[in-house]
Amino acid sequence: MPTDKHELPPESLDLKQALHEERHMLEDVETPVVTVSATYRKELAYKYQTLVHAASDVVFSRAHYSMAEAVVRASTLLGRAAHMADPTNFVSHRDWQKVQFTEKVGQLMARSKILKWVKDKVDTVARNQLPINQAITPPLIYLTGRVRCPVVSLHYEVGNILVENGREVVQVVTDPHVRPQYLTCLPSDKITYCVFDERTKKDLLKQARKMGKNIKRGQVAVTGPPVDPRIVRLGRSVKDLGKNEMVNLAVATGGLGTNMDEIRQILDQLVPLLKPPAKIRLFLYAGTHRDFRALFEDYAEDNGVRIGNLDDELAPIRILYEDSIIDANNNLIRYMFPWAHGVVTKPSGDMAYDAAAAGCFLLFLKPWGEWEENIQKRFVKRRVGYDFPPEDALEHFKSLWSRGLLNSAMSRARRLPKIFREGAKNIVRVHQGKPCRV
């Protein structure tokens, strides 16, 4: 049963007033959504007029934030009140160094080939040893202490902690790849999985059997990936490339700042297409990473190319950098996805799903792991995306363009099965079928 309505947060936790209010927000909605993605503590401090112990924020993943936001917006469209929270915002001052350490490790691996190689070799062990679990557990337990409905979880850490504490969870497996961590809370009848496609469902059931974990087929629902309904609406607009029309090309890094060397090499290759008569315009997404912003600014200056404001769609180069994950996500949806014909990106769960749903072609940077290889295979097979070798980027781009493959990829993106666009709504419908406590 829920604890006393006026129970205050543990004194050690940060943003206590905000945490208390967020707890009641989750309690009062029909679709409570929780993720581990990034912090947005300055926004919370302003909203609830409370104090925060440090000015800095961290970002682990835009994907886990944007997908959680997608579920909230889909729930609202279906007439069900929803709210999203991330316990990372409220960790204690003592535990904050664990959060910063986790982000730092990820950023170092994203920028170092040697550390990336080590990560690939010890991925499961490394994930199980990172201290973020210990840091987020106290605020997560408090946040969800009065929630009566199952929690929609967008990160396995959230789902595992809640199930271990006897809570009902709808766990979204965010990629067409089943990490062992998703299954550590089994056997349990308190978890229902939402997965990318039928193949992912088969993989999950197979992995569970291999690990000796009991699970019923009815505990796994095929929903598709969660894409923000705002992006889905953009995909209804036809984007065609005329014979002499400039290509609107976006280039994006990931939440931890991945693929910097590749992106630098590709941009250098594309310089001739920016020279008069220009053939492309560039939208460069730096996320929350100042080193990427500096890279993009230096690139424009070195090549004498004007940088425009975000709302200047005719600018040869625009750069999106934000301190806030909320602003970064909103401005991608406002400025990049409606404009871009195509996106150069690693095959990550947020950027690939979102770009395809917006009707864009995809040019893939090197995947960061097996889960991204699976995403890449699915979009390449459907000829919505193509591999994009950095050492031959210019000739490869010109070849795809001259053969009409970029236009046809956009057309195929618009014709992707509904499951690629309606995952967020499908997740809400799965959640809707689960009983809430009285």
C-alpha cells in the first residue's frame, strides 16, 4: 500500500521539494513513465522554486529521454494523463560523483578507439559494475512510492530495481537487441516486455531459456520502437529531391559524443559540395557536447562557410548545441527533422527511428555495438539506410544521389510498416491493459 501522503524525501537526496512534487505527479497520472537518461535539474529547480546542490548536468543518452517523452505524448493523445521522471536528477550529493563517473567513462569510451575496444570485450561486466544503480535506487524508490499503476520503464535499471521491490513494470526493450540485464529480474510475473519486432521477441524468449529464466510468451508484446508523435506527424509531409535541388543533410553525434573521427573525416570529404554552386546544406547536431560544437564551428570557419541561426533554413551550415537535454530534443524536432532530407548518424535507437519516421534517408556511421548493428541491418535491408564509409564519403554520396537512391530511400521511409511509427501508442495500449492497485 502507498505510504503516508505527506512522507518527505530522505534528507540526503537532492532537489527534495522537486522530488516530493514529482512523486505526486507520478501518483496522479494514469501512465507513469520512468527512465535513466540525463539530468535536467536546472529546469526542475526553476519549476519547483527549489535549490540544487550543483550547477552541472549529465547526459547518458538522448534516446532514453526522447523515447520516454514519446510515450508520455502518445499517452496524452490517447486521453490518458502521463508524466515522466528520471531519478538521476535527485541522487544525493555523496552519490553525485558516481553519476559523473558513469558519464565520464561513457564519454571517454566514445572518444577513444582503445577504450571502445575494451568496452566491446567487457560490455556486460562493465555495465553490471557501474555504480549508477546504487545512486539512483533511493530516489527511484521514493519517486514511485505512491504509484498505483504499473510503471513504464525505459531503462533496464529502473525495471530491475522496481521488480525487485515488488512493483509492476512494463519494460520497454528499446532496441532490437536483448541485453542480459533486461532478464536479471526474472522469474517474475510483475514484468511485461515491449519489444521492437517478432524477431526481438524470439530472441528474448531464447535468451531467457538460455539463462534458465522462466517467462511466459504472454509477458512479451511486440509494439515497435517508441517515436515521438510530433516526429510521426512530420513524416506525413512528402520530401522529394528535385533534380537541381540542394540536399538538406543533417550530421549527428550520439548522447555520449560518439564517432567524432568519422564525422570529422566525412565533413572534410563533403567540403566540395558546400562550395559554389553549393549542392548541400548542413545541420550539425552537437547535442550537449562542447567539443563537437567547437569542431563544427572550426569546420565552418576553416572553410569560409556561414553559420546561420537555427531558424535560418537557407543557411549553408547550422549548429545545434544545447546545455539541456530537453532543449536539445525539442530543437531537433522543431528545426532538424522537418527540414532534413537525410541524416548521417550511427544506427542508434533514437536518431535512426526518429529520422526514418520523419521520412528521411539514413547514412550510417560505424555502429557502437551489437544492438546498433541490428538496427543498421533492419534499415539497410529495407533500403531506407545505407552504410556511409568515411574514407569514401564524397563519391559514395554522389553515387547514391545520382542513381536516385536518396529519393527512393525517403519514399520507402514514408512507407515503413505502421509499427515503426506507432510504437509509443502501442506501448501505452499494453500498459492500459494492466490493472492498477486500488
